[in-house]
Amino acid sequence: MFERIKKHLRLFSNPVLLIDRDAKCVYCNRKNFCRTGTSLLKCFHQPFVIHDNKVDEALLIFKGKSYCARISPFIENLFVCELFTTDNIMKMAERTDIYARIVPMLFSVDNNVTIVRDKLESIQTMLRRDNQPDYYESLAALEKPLVKIEMAIKNISEYTNMCLLVSDNDVIEVRGLIADLQNRVNDALSSRGRCIYVFDTLDMLCISANKRHLIIALLNAVHNAVYFSPMDSVPVVTLYDERQEESGERMVVIQVENDTIVSVDENGKYRYELNDVHTGLGIPIIKRFAKDIGGEVIIENSNGKFRLSIKIPEYRAKISSEYQLNSSEAVQYTYEEMQIVNIFMRPDIFFY
């Protein structure tokens, strides 16, 4: 019977353990994940008691990684312990109405943060005009945490919308959109002497995607490149196309490369410096965008360079196509989208 149980548990894609009443591993469905006899009792984040008659959930930290552990009574003093990562939970959340419940709360918080920021800027302008530096400096100290909150809420809102909404795609001429984005980003960064450089092809490259989602993905890539790079460096955005060897499909590649802020510790090992404004949603947003349109994201980090490449299937217009081509001239940014550029670049301006 035990062999049949093990065969069944091997079908699970996530780690599943059979544990005894003392939280010792009796069996694990993944090789080299958890040895038989390993005690997990000290791995639970809080004191935990295994119950015979109910399913419990707890935070488990194992080999430096956090898991949500769901423990269910099984047979003969054995318990099934399923382990879920953040990625597992986010995928499960998409199959429920959790994002629909979150959206109204995010909208309210986002609205109120915007109101507070606008009022703060108005008061600062008044204090500067009335030459009251002490009050001005006190209010300026509130600006940094407010920028962090605004950036985090904006990214959470955008990721939630990507998961919740099924939106129509436009055929977008990428070269024109990136050129426009470069101008807006460099305008925002000019006060700090920073800029990005775009190197692109002369060809017209089109993709079928949601324009807003594309802008959000690119802004996250550019923001990370500027924010996590030395002050005297220039992040580079490269646009080109390539043909997939196996399928022959042509892909539009948007590559963002930047120097990384690196220091050497006492053991001579390199350490990459990350800033405290990091919300952890930038890369998931970029990956989500690429996945939704059949693309992929490749991340490389070596020799002091960080390179992120977004590969998107190229759109080839057909004679009877019902799509309308959207170039940067034909489809202008809405007021809200222009504000998004300022919001995403604001941390790069404030935290130098």
C-alpha cells in the first residue's frame, strides 16, 4: 500500500512530504529535496501542533526558502504536507475571484496616495515661496516613503489588472513607441543627469499586444536598469529581430542592459547592491506580459552587466487583416499613461 501512496504523490508537481506526528519526513516525492528522517519541527515559522482531525496551514522555511505548508491528516499517524511557493499561490489565485476583490481596495489606496502627494507638492511650493526652509525640509522628508508606497501600489495594481482583465490587443509599431518612451524617460531623468540610450533597427517591427501592458513592462525594465546601476553609467535599450532556429518564427527582441552596482566583500566575492525601494514585482510583471502574448524573458547577470531580453512574436500583417496599425504618432499616450512614466521614474530621481 505504501508503494501505491508514493506512486500517487509523485504525480504532484509541487513538493509533497509524508510526515509523522513528530514532523519527521517519512517520504518526499522529490529526490534530493528532503531526506527521510529529517525533522521539520524547527522549520515552522511559529510553534505548530499537528492535529488528527483538521487541515492546518503554516509557514515553513526550508533550505532558505519560504513555503506555505498545508498539512492534512492521512493514515496510521501519517500526515500529508503539501508545500506551495509564492508562484504556486499566485497561479491558484488567478483561478479564483481574489483579484476582483483586491481591485477596489487598490483603487482606493492609489487614489488617496495621489491626493496626498499632490497636496504635499502644493504645500512645498507654498513654503518655498514664503522662504520657510525648516518646514519645507520636514515635508520633503515625507516624500521618499510616499514615493515608495506609490511605486509599490502602482505595480501591484498593474499586475492585478494583467491577471484579471482579458484585454484586446493592438498591432503596435515598437520602434516608434520605444523612441517616444526614451524621450519621456530622459525628460524625467534630466534633472539628475541620467539618461538611457536606445539602439534600434531601421526596420519597422510590429507586435500584437496590449499597449498599456507593453508600456508598464518596458518602464519596469528601464526603471530597474537606471535604479540599480552606477550614477555615471548609461543603460542601453536595444531593439532588433531574430528568427527562432527550431520554429522559424520571427521574434522582436527588446533588450535592456545596464552596469550593476558591485562591491567586493572581505573574501573577495562580488556583491550586487540592490536598493531598498525594490518591490519585487518588476520582473514578474515583465514575465507576465511576455507570457500573455506568447513570448519569453531571458535574464543574464555576469561580468558586472545585467541584461534582460524580452522576446515577442513579430506581427506580420495580412492583406485582409482587420487590425489597425498603431504607431506612436497614430496612438498617443493618454494623460494617465504619461503620468505613469513620471511615477516609475520618480524613485530614480529622488533616491540618488
